[in-house]
Amino acid sequence: MKNPIVYEGTIEVRFGDVDMYGHVNSAKFLDYVTTIRWAYAEKTLGVSSKQLIEKKLGFFMTRSEINYKRSIPPGAVVYICSQIEEVKDTVLLASFKIMSEEKQKTFADGTLHFAVMDLESMRPRALPDWAFPYFFQE
């Protein structure tokens, strides 16, 4: 397999992300990872969700495994990195980390499973050859 592209970026914790305990609600962790993946794809790789939809290709999250290591405080800026670790037939396995902006503390890490979908038939499909450069580099 070729070298995985590391999707990365930062997000500032928003007021609405914080729960009554005074830290980022656990449900927001997945939002942060997927937001950074789409932002990186569009800004750095030049591919948008609209373009993929036009090509009838979708990625549906089927499973998420999150290891919560410490809470994220209000007002923090978090750094997120993610990459595809494995392509298994019709599934992409992506690892991720959510860290402090200076990358000294890890808030969470884990793995996401995405089914590669043909949006016309709504059936799983293998990742097409033309899509590999969005995830791997030479």
C-alpha cells in the first residue's frame, strides 16, 4: 500500500460544544474528526463532497472506536490528524488523534470504519482507482 495522506487541521471549541460538566461533550469528538477530514480534502486535495456525489461515490461511517483520554476544556484549540490505515474490499479503516494545539496532550484517539458506497445503487463497492490519490500518495 502507498503512503497514507495525513488529513490534519485545527478547530476552536465552540460554546455549543461544551456540556453541563464544563468540557467538550463526547459526541463532538466525531464531529471534529469528520469536519477536519472534509475541510482538508477540499482545501488541500481539491475534492469536495459535491464532486464525489456527482461521481456517485460516498463514504458512510459504519463503526467508530474512540479512546477518551482526557477532557477538552472550553475555548481550547484542538489539532486533529487522521489517515487511512487500510483498505479492506469495500471498507476504509481510518485512525485519528485529537490533541492539544501544541500536540503535547492527547484528548482521544481511535479508529473509524467507512463503507465505500455506490450512491446510484446504494450498495457497497470497492474504492475506485481514481479515488486512491485522495487517500494515498506515491
